[in-house]
Amino acid sequence: MPWNMVIQFQAASDEEYSGRILIRTTRSLHRALVERAREENTSLNQFINYQLARGIGYKPEKR
């Protein structure tokens, strides 16, 4: 993809988000994530969710 290409995304409603994503990564990163999750005594899913949210400064909306 050329560096000067602009990609536009259309906003979607909350109903269009299932809460599931699939990512592909390297074996070494996968291993590192599993090891860190074990150190934190949490599941890989919870650890990745926490790190993603923290990385973008996500704060859940209060209901």
C-alpha cells in the first residue's frame, strides 16, 4: 500500500460490533504475551484486552 494512500472508514453502529477480533502475530510475540499473562495470573484474553485498552487510553463509558 503506498504511503500517500488515504483510507476512509465508515462509522458503524454498536450493533455492528460483535466484540470479537482475530489477529495474526509472530510466534515470539504470542509466547511473550502468554508468559506475561501467566506472570500477571490472568488469561491471555484479559491481558491482551487490558493492554489494548491501555495503549489507546480507552476508558469504558459509565452506564
